[in-house]
Amino acid sequence: MGIRNWNFNMKVRLIAEFFFGLFYWMYLPFMAIYFSEKLGKETAGLLLMLSQAVGVIASLTGGYLADTYGRKRMMSMSAMFQCFGMFLLVFANSPIIELPWLTFIGFSIISIAGMIYYPASQAMIGDTVKDEKERNVVFAVFYTAININVVLGPIIGGILFFKARFLLFSASFVIFMIVAIAITLLLKETLNKESIKYEKEGIARTIVKQIKNYRVIMSDRVLFLFIIAGILISQTFTQLDLLFAVYIKESIPFQEVLKIGSWTLHTSGEKLFSFAIAENGLIVALFTVLITKLGNCLNERKLFFISSICYSISMLMFGFTNLAYIILLAMIVFTIGEILVVGIQNSFISKIAPEDKRGQYFAASSLRWSFGRTIAPLTIPFAGLVGYRWTFIFISLLALIGAVLYEVMFKVLNKKEMNSKHRLNAM
């Protein structure tokens, strides 16, 4: 299904979220540097971890609210809160005043509101695109747009953030406002009207209901195995800006990469890291949709397994070489593992989730990223104890365990589907 044949909701969202993401990535990579300089490294690290922890709770809450009050409603509210957070960033970085703490508050509001937005937005795609293969491609297109922003945003932001921060934040505020208005006025609700609740409930009652719902959801063995496997697998790609960055900087010597006649290309660790990250983003942007379409010819079980093996192999390649061209080859293997499952992961959640709990399933599934991201920094002190090679071997083994858990997950799913068919036949 080509983009021209997409549902109107999807077209509006693709355009709006592309520009939102582009401006978001113009400042996101540099906020940690800003907070470290203005508030101190220890304070900044603690505050960012706290913000992430609150974001996890917000994501779970957002999933419940999206299933209770509607996808559009929560997306619109989240977008408005992001506008407010962006306004605080503009005010706190004006030419006449600079308020780092207010900047942190504004940035946290944007991040937390984004976590609330995610499960509703993913559930809307699940509601709208019923065909599984088409849904895979739609998720892949949105992921491609994100990765284009990840490549372009920091390039532009690297110039504006440090030289014209007020201008960057002001332009971002305008874009955020346009996106919020577009979502509010143009999108249509996709959750069944019968499922939407408009009654007002107390905070305590809402929290109790939410806890009960997530307790039931986490009893779904398929979802539980998916999350645990995802947390293990996440210890590979979360290392790109952590262990991988430190390893390349410290262990890769200045060396010749390419020689054509009298012209020679040399690289240092820092340059090689930039090349590898750019390579990853470029491959994702160019080939995600194509590989997703080709991957539709294989079943989900094989794709999850092959992806995990690619992650595992790439970790071993990273840890057992200091040659630039092997590092770049390993990044290709790594990126193949990434894009093999980028479309089917969210589609898989759409398939196993009951329609009235789809938002909560997406929120629960996001724990594999948020929890994985929280524990990922432990690899750096671990590498200091056992060395980089053994650390990469350990991460590779985690990816292999994830592959085994995916196999178990699909066995449980197949058994569950067979039992459902037997019950239907018996009726």
C-alpha cells in the first residue's frame, strides 16, 4: 500500500510528526551537554535518570488513558503539553535571561508528554491498518522518517544549539504548535465509540484500575516473553552512544581506511564513530521500507530469530577488531538486524493485543526500550572490570538468549492460537 493510498489520519501524522521530529532532534542530542555544563555532571545525570523513570510511568498511564478516552484525545493533549514545555525552553533561554532549571523542567515536560503520546499513536496505526503486511510497511515508513530526522536534526542543531539557541527553541515552538493544531483539528478518532469513556473518575480510582489492567496484561505470557527478550536484545543497540562510543574512542588507533592513487583516507576513533553512526542512519533511511517488504515473504518467527543473531554477531565483530573496515562491516550486520524487525515489532503487538487494550499493550511493550536503556550504562563499569572483549561477548550472549526467548514466545503463541481454534470448533 503506497503512501498515496494511506488513510487521511496517517498522511497528516506522517507530515506533522516528521517536522516535529526534525526539530526535536535538533536539540535533543545536546541537552545532556547543556545540563552537565549548567547544573554539573552528577546533578544532570541524576535528574535525567529521574525524568526517564517518570517517563516510564507516564507511558504506562498514557496507554491506559488511550484505551479509555481515545487515541486522538490523548495525542492532542500530549501535543499541547509539549508546546507548553517548548514555551518554557524559549522563555528560559531568551536573550535577556538564562534559567537552566526551568529549561530542565520544560525539557522534562516535553519528554514525558512524548511518552504519553507514543502508545496512543501506535495504537491508532493498529486501529487503522488491518492488513498485517501493510501494517508492517506503515510502521517501517514512520520509523524511516524518524531515522531521517536522527541524521539531519543533529547536523543542523549542532550549529544552532550552541550559537543561536533562542532562535532554535523559538522555531521549534512554532513547529510544535502547528503539529498540535493539526492533530487536534484534522485527525479523527479510531477507537470504537463504545470503548471511549467520558465519565470523570478520581485519581485514586483511575490508578487502581490501571494497576489491575496492567496486572492482567502482564499475565499474557506472549507479551511478557516479548518484553523480556526485548530488554536483553536492547543491550546491543543501546550501546551505540555508550559502550560503543567509548570503545572506539579508546581502542581504535589512527589508521588508513582507503587509498586511491596518491590520495589516502585516514581515520581516528572519533571520526570512525561518526562514520559508523552515519552509516547506520543512512542504511536505515534508505532500505528500511524495502527490507520490510521483502521480509513480509518470511514469517515473524524467522525474522525475530535472524535479527537477534545479526545483533549477536555484530557485537562479536565489534569486540574482536580494531580495524576500521571491520567496524564498518559490523555496523552493516548490526543495521540489518535492526531493520529486519522494525516494522513487524509494532505490528506484532497490534496482532496480539485486544482492540480495547491496544494502547496499554503498546505502553507495556515500550518497557523493553525504557528499562533496557536504564540498565545499559552498567556495561561501561563492567568493561572497566573485565575488559571490552569480554563485555562484547557478554552482550552477544544476551542477544542469543533473546533469540531463544523469541522461539519460546512463538511456541506459546502457536499453542494459544491452536487452543482458540479448538474452542471455536467446539462451539
